[in-house]
Amino acid sequence: MKPVTMYTTAVCPYCIRAKQLLASKGVSDINEIRIDLDPAEREKMMSITGRRTVPQIFVGETHVGGCDDLVALNGAGKLDVLLAD
């Protein structure tokens, strides 16, 4: 399974929902980067993704987007393929 990285904040219902969906797919380890604790990480996230909102999710090197993007990817049957090695 490819590594998953997620930019998050402490109080973010969309982050929780995304983590729950990934857990249901067997993802047990998420590299969580808390942008509320480190302003430099927020700037890095914005420069990489062009977005200001969390979560911002990466599967391997692929930027999935936010929670709604992750849910849509799953609904289209493409999340399992992306997560597979």
C-alpha cells in the first residue's frame, strides 16, 4: 500500500471523515502534518497544492485533494487502485 500524507488541523470534521474512509480501506498509518501547529507547514501545503483548506491528501506522490475529492475518488472506484502498490 502506498504511503498516505494528510495536512490537517486539530478540529476538522473533514479530516476525521477522510481518516475514517482511509481506515476502512486498510490504511493504518497516515503521515499527518498539523498545519495549525506549524505555520511553515501551512505555507508549504499552500505552495504545493494551491489550496488553503484541510485536509489536503496525498497518496504516494499523487495529490488527491480534500475530503470531498477523496470520497468522489472512492465512489468512482479509483481509490483502491491508487492505494495499491
